[in-house]
Amino acid sequence: MRPHRASLRSVVLVGALALISLLALPSTALADETPKITSVTELSSRLVLLDVASPAMGRTMQVKVLLPADRSEPRGTLYLLDGNSGQIEENNWLAPANGDIVPFFADKNVNVVLPIGGTGTMYTDWQEDHPKFGRLKWETFLTKELPSLIDTRFATNGHNAIGGISMGAEAALILAQRSAGLYDAVAGYSGCYTTVGGFGKALTDLVVINGNARSEQMWGPAGSEAWQEHDIFANADKLRGTKVYLASGSGLPGPHETLDTPALGRVLVVGGVMELGSNLCTDQITQVLRDRGVDVTRSAQPVGTHGWPYWRDELVRSWPMLDSALSA
């Protein structure tokens, strides 16, 4: 009987260990989960905060949604991405001192989706965990997990557009290229759209260094397949059929620079140089896109530095094109 008892104990022990092993595999369980909105908090009559369980990101993501003025019928959805100076806990498009979009959209019939926490990430899928933010699968979250949740929750009309400022402008075009058919329009405000060669690699490094990261952690070694797949110039034809709005200023001071402007010297020098570079970059990608048969609206302003006052102006200028795409 003793061998039999020993054998029985062994079987029980092995079974228990197997069960413990299964319970200790949260990553496997997470991979089987479905993205879902876990809570909705009403911040005002028009603004809500969503907690979204994201299997791709491995955590709960927060997204704010500015609702249409009139919700009596389905409306389109505009996704707005922040830049590299964005906050981790907020989206700067909402801040009165920055995007200040609430007054602008007060009479607009559109769902405005504002992802939170994308600063320094390019809103892309990273190959390695970020040293500061952990797992980053922004592209999967924004293009595969979130849209259907937004469409279902807010009964949209199925038309989407995406826009962004600075880093977010580049990210918006990349996402639109890599998700054919998802967006009817894309807007880039003061972006620089090259990621290849020494200059493109250096620009990309400047974006991700914001979080003490390296671009190799994002797309692997420079020149690898992942870098080529995110090359906006090489993949320009993938925007054919999507309306594109590209804006930049000249870098010269304009109506928003006065003697009362905070940190005026930095705005004029740093903001001016950055916008001059963005202007050159935007001219280049505009020509390439048009050569590939892409419908591009180019807003090239004679003045303007790299800052929110001019991006607010460009949102106003781009709205007729975005509205027509979202209402089609």
C-alpha cells in the first residue's frame, strides 16, 4: 500500500503545481482578454473620461472624449495626438493655455478622442519595454483596440480622422499609412516627417530621449525592416484615398509674439528654428505625397513659431476639410 500512497501523493502534488503555474501566468491570461471600457466618468456635460482595459498595453489606459454638440444622430470621430512636450496625465489639446479646444468645438458635431500619455513615444508599437513607461503598443491600442470601442459606445457614423502636433503630426501620418481605410483624413501641424538616414535617425532620437529611451528600443537597429515600414516617404502611396492636411509656419514671429509673451527669447529662437525646420520638412513630404497621387491641402503660413497659438489657428483652418471627411 505504501508505494500506492506515495504515487497518489505525487500525482496530487504534480497537479497542484500545474494549477499554481497556470494561475501564475498573467501575461498569457492578458493576451486572451478583450479590450473594453471599464468605466466612464462624466467630467462635464460634453466631456467624459474613459478607463480602457488594453491587452496590448497590458494596463488600463485613460482617454478623454469631447462629445458632439448635437447627439441626435451618429457623428464622425476625430483623434487628436499630443506632441513631445505633452503630459503623462493629460492631453494638451484640452488645456486652456495650449490647445483650448473646448470653446472651438462648442458648436461642432464630432466626437473628439484625446489619448493620454503618449509623450516621447511616437504613438507606435515598441519592440522593447520603455525604460520609463513600460510596455508600449500605441499603434495597436489606437488603431485596433480603441476605434471599435468608441464606435459602439458613442454610436458614431464610422468616419474617422486623426491629427497631431509636432511629434504627433508625424505619428498621425504613420498611423494613417499603416491602417489603410481606418481614417478618411489626417492632419499634421508643424511636423517633421523623415525617419531615415542620419538626419531622420537624429530627429527620432530627439523624440524618444524625452523618456530616457533609445530609438533602437522602439524599432530596432536603424535601417532595419521596422524602420523602413515606418518611413513616411517610402510609404507615401499608402495615403492615396485619404485627405491630408499639412501645416507649418515660416519660423518668423507673428501676431502671437508680443513683449508680454512668456519666455519670449526662447519662443523666438528655439520656436523659430524648430518651425523653420518643420516648414522645410513639410514642403518635402507635400511634394512626395502629391507625386504619388495623394490629395494634400498645404497650409504654409508666412509667419509662425513652433507653438500652440499657431496650432490653434491651424485647427480652425483645417476644420472644413476634416469636417467634410467626417460627415461624408
